[in-house]
Amino acid sequence: MVAIPTHGWFKVNVDGLVLATRPKVAIGGVMRGSNGGWMGGFDMMIGMSNIFQVESWAMLEGLKLAWAQ
């Protein structure tokens, strides 16, 4: 079940990924509007390895995406 934001609001979901087998770190996110439609998103490779830093970076990029809208 997908939670859809109320009218006039939007929702941003973000996540980070650290691969234990390779030195690769990625983040991504998606923004949906009150009708559940896709409003934007992002994905990128970053160079941090600490999971706290990775999740924090994902939240920061999600906030930047929201602010741009």
C-alpha cells in the first residue's frame, strides 16, 4: 500500500546503498504529488562509505529536490 500525500502536499522517499563486496555507494529518491503521480527523482554514486553519511546525503538530496519544486 502506497501512502499518498493529501492535496497540496508531496512526498519524498530516499534511500542509500553500500555494497559490501565493492567500494560502491549509491543514493536515490523519488517525489510524488497528491495524486500519486511522479514529480521527479534522482540517483547518483557518491564516495562516502559510512551508512550514516550515505543516508544523510540521500536526505539532503531529497530536500534539495523538494525545494527545487
